Amino acid sequence: MRARTRLAAALALSASLFLGSCAFFAQSPEVLLPAPELYEKGSHALGRSRYAEARSSLQKIVERHPQSSFAPLARFLVGETYYREAEFDKAIKEFEAFMAFYPRHQIADLAQYRLAMSYYDQLKPVEQDQGLTAKALAEFRKLVKEYPESRYAPDALGKMDICRLRLAQKELWVAHYYFNQRNLLAARQRLELILKEYPGSLVVPETLFLLAEIQRQEGEPGEAAGTLKKLADDYPYTEWGRRASQHLSRSAQR
């Protein structure tokens, strides 16, 4: 009796395993859509801000249709989904991959612009580290150099000026810190760097004024007067130019 029970159980288990395996093999494989359809689905989802859904379709083009004419566009738009979600690190990787594979593609200038903007949109206050500012400047500079006729070049030039100003402001901020700490040599080095690297920056007048004060405190009245004169002559309508003129007038009356 027990043998019959064990036999029935074994037969039931075998039948269950057989039916399960049949169901497994009966499952139809996932249908791989052609690249145009995947691109249409991805673009449609992107237009409705459904970024994860858009990536799902677009990534399949990149992975399964790498030779398709849609592959470059799909790779760019994967980066675009991350950019719009402010996932900048992921966006940067995608745009860098695009530029590595398709540097001469018809939208390469746009990809380079988005790469630069992925850094630019993360700029930090002057008091904080400006590493991202330097990276943004480098990427905008590359855009202007490699794609001078790009429609994005004028905006890149404007943002380059902003980046340079931010970097100059950071150097001036550090110079003021050293000055307040009575480290005149370190402060002077920062100010001279501004005049060398950012000669057209808006912070140059203040830089010259602080430099003249450091020269005066270091016992170099002649150099200080020369710096103030340059400031008064070159930037007469700024606050620092007017203050320089006042200093020179008081010195002349003594």
C-alpha cells in the first residue's frame, strides 16, 4: 500500500514537472522591434517627460541596433533624458560616449553643448570649489574650437565669459582671505594670477586696488602709486577707479 502511494506521488510530481517545462518552452520570445519603431516610442515618451520609459526604448536601439542610423540619435537622447532629470553625472557619461563614437555627426555640436551644459548647470557659489566651472569652460571652449559655425557657439562664448568671471571671482575671494590673514605674499600671487589669466574680467579694478594696498603695506609706495594710476586711468567710471583717484589726490596734497 505504501509503495503504491509513493508511486502515485512520484507520477504526480513527474507530471507537474513535465507540464511546467512545456509551459516554459511554450512561452514566445520577446519580439525585437525595428529601430524606427523603438525610436518613435522613445521620442514619444520623451516628449511627455516619461524619461525612464523613453530610455527603455532608446537603449534597445543602442544595444541591439548599433549599426542603425538611429543609434547615434538614440544615444544622444538617452543622455538627454538624464540631463532633463538633472542626473548630470549619468548625462555626462552618455554625451561623452556620443562624442567618442560620433564626433562628426550632424548633431555632434549639440551633444558637445549638452556636455558643457551638464557641468555648467552645476556651478557652485564662488566660496566653494570651482572644479565644475573649469570643466564647463573647457567643454565650451572645445565646442567653439571644433564647431565654430555651430548655432550654439555664440551662447557658448557668452557662457565662457561667465565661467571665466566665476573663476576670477574665486581667485579674488581667496586673495581677500589671505589678505585678512596677513599673508600678503599669497594674496599678491592670487591677484597677479587674475591679471595674467583673466585680464578682461570685471574683477580687475578691485584686483588692482587690493594689489596697490598690498604694495603699500609691503613698503613699495612707488609701485602702489603706479598701480593706482593705472586703475584710475583705465577704469575711471568704476567705484575702484574713483577710489584710486581719491588716493592719488590725497597723496599729491601731502
